[in-house]
Amino acid sequence: MGLKRILVATDGSDSSLHAARIAGELCAGRDDAQVFVLFVAHVPRSYYATDEFGNKVTPEVPMDVMIRRTGEPILRKTVSALGLPEDRVVTEVQVGEPAEEIVDFARLEHIDLIVMGSRGLSPIKELLLGSVSDKVLRTAPCPVLIAR
């Protein structure tokens, strides 16, 4: 199996932690596998201001601090759930639309497999069954394993 670069997309939900445990099992005993753990902070488009030319203005530092404070504990929990040596794990925080950022990351990092939960922490998860996982499944450049 050519699974050397695995991406675990996490939001800290039980479903994403279950996905991390599965990714850890897939990598157990494989010293050549590297796992990337990605947390995407969804910042509403309305947060971004634009200049007189219509270009996005970078968010203020307080937003950056808030994103790190939110993402770092989620990344730590997810890395712990993997059960792998930390030298085989790379963590990353991105800001944007979760599905788009996950797919873009997979393309840029030449990911062999994306592992993610079927449901996240969305307050309307009962209405939209895994909308992020569904979008990733439809647009990813590699296989996607959805953990239930």
C-alpha cells in the first residue's frame, strides 16, 4: 500500500478523534508513513475587510491569537488519539472554508489518503449530515476515508 502521507482533518469532535485513531492504526508498524493533522478555523467572510481596491485586508492579531488558542488544544487531542511518535506527525492550522482548505492542503502536500470524521461540531449537524466530509469526498485529489 502506498500510503506514506496521510492527512487527518480534525475539529476536535468525537468523530474526528475516532478518525485519528483509525489513521494511527493504519500507520502502526510503518516507519515510512507520516501523518499531517490539520485544523481549519472557519472565519466568516464578513470578518475580512477590504481596501479601496477590493483586496482582502489581513485580520488583526487578536483573531490570530484566538485561532491558535482554539486550534492548539484540538491538535494536541488529535495527536494523542493517533498514538504515534510525535516525530511522525506534523500539525497545521489553516483559516478558511474547511472543505476547501482540506482539499487544497492535500493537493499541496501530495497526500495519499485523507482520514476524517463523518460529522463535525456544527450546531446544525442534524440537518446537514457531514457537509464538510461530503465536499471533501467529492473534490479531493486522493482517496478519502470517512470514519463513522
